[in-house]
Amino acid sequence: MQTREQILDMLTQILVDEFEIDADDITLEASLYEELDLDSIDAVDLVIKLQQMTGKKIKPEEFKAVRTVNDVVSAIEGLVQD
């Protein structure tokens, strides 16, 4: 079972390594699209990376409502609890 903190660490690692985002910019409140500058293609890549890390299938519609880092953490938390 992963804690929110572990999920956030994992997500931060992906955002830093794959999308070259400054770790200092990654907060739970940060908007993926405005503040972190991800686009829809980046979002798809992010979902793929998260699937690889969690071993869970993520349905794209589950990520449609995701706007902030916190939303991603909550979505992953829901997945890993299933």
C-alpha cells in the first residue's frame, strides 16, 4: 500500500525526469496545465508512466477531470487501493 506521500514522490520523480519540470514547482496545488506547462500529449505520456509504475490500467476518462498534482495523487491512490 502506498501513502499519498509516496505517490507524490513517485509523481514528482516522473515529472522531473520525463518532463524536465523543476521539483520546486511541483506542489499539490500546482496546475498541471497552467503552472507545470503540460499539454495533452504530455498528459497521455504521464498516464503511461503511471501505469508502468503502478502496474494498474488507467482509463483515460479517469484522468479527464485531473487538473492539479493533488488530483493525480488522488486518482493513483484510488487505483492502488483497488
